[in-house]
Amino acid sequence: MATTRDPEATRARIFEAAVTEFARHGIAGARIDRIAAEAKANKQLIYAYFGNKAELFSQVLGRRMVELAAAVPVDPDDIEGWLDRVMEYHAAHPELLRLLHWEGIEYGRTELPDEAERQEHYARKVAAVQDGQDRGVISDAIPAGDLFFLLIAMANWSASVPQLSRILTDLEGTDSNRLRASVKEAARRLIAP
């Protein structure tokens, strides 16, 4: 009995294998051979569907960021709740922060391959913060883009460097909500009108 090919299923397998490979090894360390083997697909399909390795990484990171934006939209009227949701999202999806760190290591401050799309992505988030500032629910003492950067840094850092979280806050599972409460208190102070 002949098997039917399902290009969308193959694309999905390649994509998920690429997420895992890039999260583990970064852009430079990732290998198309390993992605192909994990996805049970040939390398030519990867290039046909996604382009070269840098383009594949860009698509992987871009889609994961869109998924985060859809799952956890910025809510200027409930920054504390938004921070909770961001921290929960990253606990459930640690690969996104790993991908962002690898991107930073690879590109540093140079322009990203998808810089225009990325700017649009973040412009919407900053606009939500700006809206909160314009309505007076968030302090305008810090420019909206800077404030958003500080908020995501606070929300993401403990998931990005869990070893520092453990060492510095000595949580070790006994009071896992204490750091989260501290992050929210710091955010309250930053945004207080």
C-alpha cells in the first residue's frame, strides 16, 4: 500500500524539529542534518520550504513570537496580570527565550534579517503601553518603549537564568511565588501614575 505524502505535516515536523535544534544549539550550532533526521524529512525539503538555516531560524523565532503575542497580549489596564501570564507562558514555553538569547549572541546589535517585521511586532506592544500612559493608568515618567523593555526584562529574566533566580532569591521550591510578587511590586512602582 502506497503512503500518501502530506506536505503540511512534513512542514510542521520540520518546524518543530527546528525549534528544538535552534533552542539547544543556536543558529551557528544547529545542523540541518539533525533537523532533517528528527523531522524524518530530507534536507532538500527543508531548503525548499524554509530557505537557508538563517531564514529557517528567523521563521521559527518569528512564529514563536507571534504565538506569544496572540496568547498574551499586552494589557495596560492590568500590567500585573499580564506579567503573570508572560511568566507562565515562558515557564510552559522555555524555548522562546532560548531562541531570543541565541539570536542576541549571533546578531548582537546588528540588523536582524526580519528587522522590519520585528519592529512592527514590538510597535504594537509599545503602542498598548503608550495608550495606558495617554489614559493616565500608567506613568509617563519613562518613555513607553523603555518601560516595555524594562517590564519584559523583569518578567523574563528569572526564566532566562533560572540558576541566578535560585542562587539570588534562594527559592528552591519553598516559596515560588515570592519572586513573582516582587516582580509585580517592582512593576507597580514603575508604572504608578
